[in-house]
Amino acid sequence: ISRIIGERVIVTEVVAYKHLATELEKLEPRSAVITAYALCGFAHFASMAIFVGGISALAPDRTRDIAGVAVRTLLAATLACLVTACVAGTFYTEGRASILFGE
């Protein structure tokens, strides 16, 4: 699972979801749900570059400041995704209807 989450940060969530799909049969259902929620979001280097480029275009004189905040923003976004996964793990109930599945 840690490799898949690492792929999400380094590459993108699309690649990570592809690898999660190949690993699903090896995982417990609860682990699969938690991992799926951990992968949701745009906390990866490509999004960080888009953030820096987009905001720098709006304020070109602040590009250095924006770039300095970008890594901390990536860390905060990753932590937000992991907290969401923790909440999903809390609400997960195996064998019964679950709020996570819209039931």
C-alpha cells in the first residue's frame, strides 16, 4: 500500500489506482477502501507544478514565494488525503450497509 501511495505522490493518482486494481485480490476489503480514499485528491508533483505555474502567472513578482510554499502545500494536501482515508476506515463496516458506499 505504501508503494501505491508513493506512486500517487510521485506520478499521479491514475497510475496508483491502476496498481491498486491489480492488488485488490490480495487486500482485505477494509484496506482496499482505506487505500482508495487515500489515493483521492491532487496531492502529487504534477499538481504542485500546475499550482506554481498558475498562481505565478497571476502574480509573477511573487513566483519565488509561491515556489517556497508549494512543497508545504503538497505535504498538507497529502495529509488531508490520509486523514480522509482514516475517517473512511472509521466508518467502514464489513458485511453491512455503509455510508461509504451510499447505502
